[in-house]
Amino acid sequence: MNTPHVVVVMGVAGTGKTTIGPLLAARLGVPYAEGDDFHPQANITKMSAGTPLTDEDRLPWLDAIGEWAQGRAGLGGVVSCSALKRSYRDRLRAAAPGVVFVHLTGDRALIEDRMSHRQGHFMPTALLDSQFATLQPLAADEAGVGVDVAGSPEEITERAYTALCSLPEPTP
């Protein structure tokens, strides 16, 4: 991998996007951006109350992440974003055509357990079912890789790095 990819670390809540994202960025030698920081306050308030976001709620958030990714084209970067639906990923690709996805996947029970132990996050465990119901895994025609979240953060990061290295060079 000579030209750094702009990578979106995606998956349902609790898969470790916020943990793996910075580790992967460090491994790649590129900046990391936390996807949650791109949410407008109205979205955070809604999720904190246990109300799932609508597609309309997500548009400004996706656009802000897409703008960041476009700004990193040719330079590389890692950003976390659930990107649960194909239409969300299409919107990100429209803004930043060379973006690739690392889809963090795993057993629901493991993910729920991890969610129940984290502190200070606005996404309640109660919304996990809606996340899985919404999830449309990466399709064969989408640039990206699936990475299982079993194991330590370092093991997961190394699996993601190795999988990314097998992808073709990004197109600007």
C-alpha cells in the first residue's frame, strides 16, 4: 500500500470503532477522526434518549464525514462511522470516491457485553437491536473488508491492517 487509503471503520454500536479506529490510524501513519464528533447536537440528544436516528437525521452527519474524507484524499486517514446502510456508504463514496471500508463484525452477544461495560457513551444498549436490523453488510462491489471483533484491540487492528494491504491502490 503506497498511497494511503481513506478508511471508514464501520459497524454497529459496540463493535469497537472508537477503539480500533485510532489504533488503525496509528498503524497506517495517518490521522484519525471520531465519527461521533460529526453528529449535530440534535442527533446526540435523540440517541441519548434511546430514539434511533432517521435517515434524514443522518444526512448532515454523513455529509460532514464525507467532506472530511474528501479532504484526506491522497493523504490517507481513518474515520469511524457506523455506515450501516448501503445508501449511507454510497453517500460517503459520492463525497470521497476513493474511500474504503473496514466493517467490524462479530457475535451479537459479545458486542452487547462490550456495550454494557463502556462508560460515558450516549448510545444505549437498547438501540443495538435497531442497529442490527438496519445493518446492510458490505456488498461484493464495495471497496472494503470485513474484520471479526473477537480478540484484543491489537489483534483486531492487525487483522484490519493486513486485510487493507490486500486491497488495490486507491483511486483519487
